[in-house]
Amino acid sequence: MAVCPKCKEKIPFYHLGQFCPHCGVNVRFYDFDKKFYRDAKRAELSVAKTNIFIAHIKAALIGSKLSIIRLCVMILPLVSLLVPYATAKITQPFVDDKLMVSALGLYQAISGGHLDYVMTMMKSGIDAEAFRALALVMGGIALTAVAAVVLVLLTVLSFTSIKKMPKVLVCVCVAGIALTAVTAVLAFRFVSVADASRGTIVRGGVSFGYIVTALMFAVNLVINTLIIKKGYNIVYKEGDLERKEIAKKVKAGEIDIDSLPQPIVETEETRQIDLEIRKQQALYHDREGGGGSEEV
């Protein structure tokens, strides 16, 4: 059963009218003006929250020169992984193949079956130690690629936490540089082990890819460090920050939304709207008044 919002009496389910059978109040439109203003206040607070969110997106991605530069250079560490860290030359009867140890080379090794071959040769043969060293370099490349992908994703999502995300990105850049350094050491070790091996199946050579990758991570590190020091250029609309604080207090139950004025925060925009409403009301009354005098 429904309950009358005014007298709190129960309304029988068979009563189809919109007026309460006990007190006669219009149940559908009871306290309509109060509910209308309450919804308007909630909408004002909700719009302010959306405006702040949009302001954070703009500031994090295109709000300053540093933000735009960061958006442009975030992909460089990932692209730099196309440059090989090392090369592996595999020679067997009827086989003479060269494997580039890079992100692209790793993809080709997986799709072309070379990775399975390396895994098999790790377990047997006099060149097993060299193939194990080669597998470690591939693993280092894969982990560095993961760090580069994470850097791209977190840079795009940097607006989710204006204060914390630049620090997180700095940590990712440091991790990327560390992984690059470790992978470079593994590449030199692979070449050393392959040269010292008694077999002749695999031989290796070191390339300069690790230098490029380290530099690209370093560029991102510098940009994010500067952003931490200088901060974002966030442009908020007038009154939005005040509305955000009020919304927190309303949600926590510290403020009753019905006790707030409408608009909740008066700004130049709301004053212009109020002025326009008064003008239209004055025109309406003048028009209605003029029409009445003519009829008389």
C-alpha cells in the first residue's frame, strides 16, 4: 500500500485517484516545488563535479606545454624497442638465420617458431648455455616492453590522479631505465657466453638499442619531474571547487540539501541567468498588462 506524503495514512490499493482519500491532498504534486529545487541543487553539485573532472583531463593532457610534450614523447620508449639490443646468428646444416633481439625480433621469434627452437636448444647441446643467455635477453626485452606500455597507458590516464600520477610515472620511467640496463648487461653476457662456447651453432653481437631506450625513458623522466615541480595549469570554472566541498558535506550528512539556497553558489554566470529571467518576467508582465488595457 502507498502512504500519503502529508498525513502518512495508508492509501488502499484500489484507490486510483491522485488525491488522498483521507486529507484530500494531491499525492502526485505534493511538495512538488520542494522536490524541484532539491533536484536542481543536486544537479548543480553534479555538474560541478563533472566540470572539475573535465578540467583535470584538459590539464593533464593539453593544459600546458609540458603536458603536451609528455603526450608526444610517451610513445618513444616503446618505439625505441624496435632498435635491436643484440643480434644472434644461428648456423646449422641447411640453416643460416639471423635473429634481431628487439621487440619486433621477439614478435618474429614467437610467430616464426624461433622461440620454441631457443627453448629446445637451452636443454641440450654444447651451446645450451649460450641459448639460455639469449633467452634471458629476450625476457629482459619483454619486461622492458611491458614498462613502456605501462608508461603509455598511465600517461593517458594521468588525469585520474592529478597529484599522484606524475610521481607514479617517474617510478615507471626509473623502472624502465633499470630494466634497460639489466637487459643490456644480459646482452653483453650473451655475446660473451656465445663467443666462449665450444659449439658453433649460435654467435652474437651487441647493438645500440639499449642506449636509445634508456634515453627515451630518461626524456619521459625529466618531463614528469618538471611537471611535479611546476604542477598543472588547471582552470576551474567559478564556484565549482566550492560546490565540490559542499557536495562532500551533503554526502557526509553534515549539511541538509534542503537548507541550501538555489543557486547553491552564486557566480557571475548565475547572476546573468537571474538577470535574464527577471527581464523576461518584466516583458511578460508588461505584455499581459498592455493586453488587458486594450481589451478594456
